[in-house]
Amino acid sequence: MIPLSIAELAAVVDGKPHGLPVAPDTDPGADPLNATVTGPAVIDSREAAPGVLFAAFEGERVDGHDYAAAAVGAGAAAVLATRPVGVPAVLVDDVTAALGALARHTVRELGATLVALTGSSGKTSTKDLIAQLLRELGPTVWTPGSLNNEIGLPLTALRADAGTRHLVLEMGARGVGHIRYLAELTPPRIGVVLNVGTAHVGEFGGQDRIAQAKGELVEALPAADEGGVAVLNADDPLVRAMAARTRARVVFFGESGEADIRAEEARLGSDGRPSFTLCTPTGRSGVTMRLYGEHHVSNALAAAAVAHELGMPATQIAEALSSAGPLSRWRMEVTERADGVTIVNDAYNANPDSMRAALKTLATMGHGGRTWAVLGQMAELGDDSQAEHDAIGRLAVRLNVSKLVSVGGLEAAWLDMGAKNEGSWGEESVHVSDAQAALELLRDELRSGDVVLVKASRAVGLERVAIDLLGDTEGGVAAR
């Protein structure tokens, strides 16, 4: 964040200073409006530190205004609030809108190269890859985790400062118009669209509507002669068609022969890690990734396309991709317990595309031993929910996963029924009511050499199964 006095901050967000101390008579030049906010912005008072701006949000269970004094006591220079809080504040009608205005002002003043990305799946993993590549070219700020909405995106932008060279922002959407709004807050020069899948199809109302929403990113890019670059997945027809919706120069990535940044000889090793030959207009180089799953080939190519646009040679891109690790938790997080059981915690979220990719990786990692798929609901699939859950259950059978444990209510029952209707399983598929029941089953039956995948939509909270299983033994080590 660029330093702003409280008076300047109020002007940027169209707010009103309130609760500032009166300047002492002994120093008539001391104007409390000149107190400086040096940033960044925080929404948790426990993260307050000297110079930060505390944004007070009123939630369903917690009202940030009640913690304003604690934040200032911890050093916050001011509070962004909708009502007086008894400490220095800037009062606004809408804290979310004010944060957005502040982010827009910050990125405009800093002039860092702004890279934005979206897609139905793989956003966070790809964002983490882009960040690890670009930080080799200079100071880089990126979205932590998947804070990709109208609050998380400004908070990330406000972590940038005068030394920031690249700002990498993940953009999510719950409907048409959301990405357009985010791109107005933080206008990108490079926009990446990964894929158009069926994640949140129930919320959007159809895959065409998802494509419409994701394409808002490339519509927001500057024209080619102004430096705009649209990085599009050549292997996804709905993404490839977005080339007609942008004024920016288009760069395609993928395994397609028409891709500018291409993977050749892509394969998945017996350990579940992908490797391929990276082909760019300026050279070729081999990549063997530390990440797990064939889906990371496409993610890596998207990241490579961004890095190539910003001047990184193919050999350096390949080296960086080969050394890049996971930055966000619970995304194909592989840990081997001391007793030889391997836990794959991919429980942060789930949709049909990511479920298929995770199951294929699990099957590869089995090494002839037993594989366990502990799966739960994929949310927001609308009318397609039953068919999609049924298909995932059937896929587990076709991939010869040793045992499917479906966890939860109706959607889990559909997973279980799909497996059983595939016709090749008996008691290899089991439906349990909740995470505790799954945990008890696994504790009774796991043995050395087993590989356990845990995956479901975030709301299911299935990560507790993986965490508790890892806590059952000492000496587990993250796979490298």
C-alpha cells in the first residue's frame, strides 16, 4: 500500500475522518489528519500492526466495529468503518466499496504489472505457480490462498508497495458481472483464463453462462498496442473462443499443436508427478514437477505463458516449474506417515473436473498397493448433481481404486450408488454418515503401503479426516 494520510485516505474512499485526537496547543502544526496509514489493510484485529488500516466488517456472527479499539491499540493507524468506533476512523457508507476504491487507487499509483487469472478449476494452484515464476524476475505480491472475491482481491492489492514489480490476482465469480467488477477495481494487463468447467454450474445456470462470466476478464484487458495480453487455454473450446472477445494480443497455451506455449511428451510418473517438454517460441526445455496430478501440466503451461511474456527464457521457466511447490494448503498435499500410509489431502474444494484429476492421480500412486478414495459432496452442481456424483463413483471403479468411502448425505449416496451400479464392486464401496465415521473405518483398516485421497467441497470440512489421520502417527514427512 502506498502511504496515505488520513485526509488523503478519506478523499480516496469518499469518507469522513472521525474520532481523531485534537492537536495539542503546544504544537499547533500537529494536524491529526496528517497521521499516516502505511498499510496493508486487515480485517482481523489479531493481524493489526503499526501503520495498518483495519477494515471493520459487520458479519453474521462477528462485528468488526467491536474490535476497532483493539486494532488501534495494536498499532493500526486508522479504522475503515460505517459508524463511530471511539478511535481514529474514516467513516464510509460501504466498507467493501471503500476497500475497492482504495485498491484501485493503489494499483494505479504503483504501476506494477498486474496479472489476473480465472477459471472453473485450478485457479489457486496456477496462481501459486505464476507467483513462484515471477518472483524470480522481481518483487511479486499474489493472492494468499483463494481470497479471490470483492474483499479478498482488494486486500491482496493493498499488500503491494512501491517496490512491487508484479501483482498476481486470482479472480473468482458467483455469477455474470462479478469478474467485470473485480477487473474494474484492479485493471490487469495480462489476463489468464484456464478452463470453463461445471464447477458452480447450478449457481450460474449453465456452462455457457460460466463462459460468459469468465470471459469478462479478457474483455477488460487493454488493447494489444497498449500492452494487453490474453493467455487462453487452446485445449478448451469455450476458452479458445474468447479470443474473439478481446482487444488484447492472444497467446494460447496447451497440448494442442496451435498453442504458442505447448507441452510435448506429457506423462504422469508412477509417483503421480507430471513431466513434459516445455515448448516456447524461444526454446524448449524439460520439466519434472514436484506437484501431483496430470492437471498441473495445463496449470504449468499457463504460468509459463505469463513468465514468457514478461521475458523469462524457456530454460529458466522449466527450472522454476520443476522446483515450484504448493503454496496453498489442502490441494493435493501429499504426506507419508511413519507407518508407511500416504495421505493425499485435497479437501479444500471439489468439482467434477478436479475430482477426476485427483482420482487418476490416486490410481497412479498406488504402486500395486491399496488405494482409498474418501470423497464427499461436490457443491453447486444444480440439476447435474446426481449425474455428476454418479459418474465419479463409476470412475473410481474403472480406475481400480481399491475402496471408495463416500461421506455425507444424499450426494455421497449417489457416489456410492454409481460405484455399485458400475457392476464390478461389492463391498469395495461404502457409504458413511460423517467424517467421524469415515475416520473410524480408516483407522481400523489402513495398513502400510496404502494411499488415501481425501476430497470434497470446502463446506463438507473433510480435511479433518486427513488431519486426524496424520495425527495418528508420529514422524510423517511431506513428500518432496
